[in-house]
Amino acid sequence: MKHRKGFDLVRSDVGYTVGEGSARTTPPSTDSGYRVEVWTDEPEAGGELLETISRATEFSVSCAALKASIRARPGKVVIHLNGRHRMSCERAPDPPLPE
């Protein structure tokens, strides 16, 4: 899927993206860049990785993906990583009850 500005969005079935015109042919290293991941529970508590929402090289893009994933995945643990370093780990709140 393409973003309106022309760069590829991450698809869970591929695992990485390659922008048009890029000479890169290998997946990006897991030790560099920012990632937003969705887990069933905290990794220390034995949770499972459900999906990687985003891989980005820009901090602002990864922050936007983090905010969107928190809204879209209620009750799941959302982890924001910079390389191998965890920047945040929080459980997305459940949606408010209808009145």
C-alpha cells in the first residue's frame, strides 16, 4: 500500500518495505530505526508478538504510528522501540462505554 507522499507502508505479510527507486534489497536490521509492535501481554510476562505496526527511520513517523496503534488496538500492549531499546511499553486502554 502506498502513502499519499509516495512511500511504502509496512505490510505484515512482507515484514519490510522498499521504497521506489531504492537500491536496498535486504530487510532493514532489527537493531536500527524505530518500531511499533503489538503484543498480547508484556514480553517479560510471556506475551506473544502479534504484529509489527510500523518500521520507520524518522522519530515523528514512529510517534504517529504509536498513537494510531494505541487507538486501534484496545487492550493490547503496544511497544515503541528504538533499535533494541524500548522507549515505551503500555497497554492500550479499552474504549469508553457508550452512554
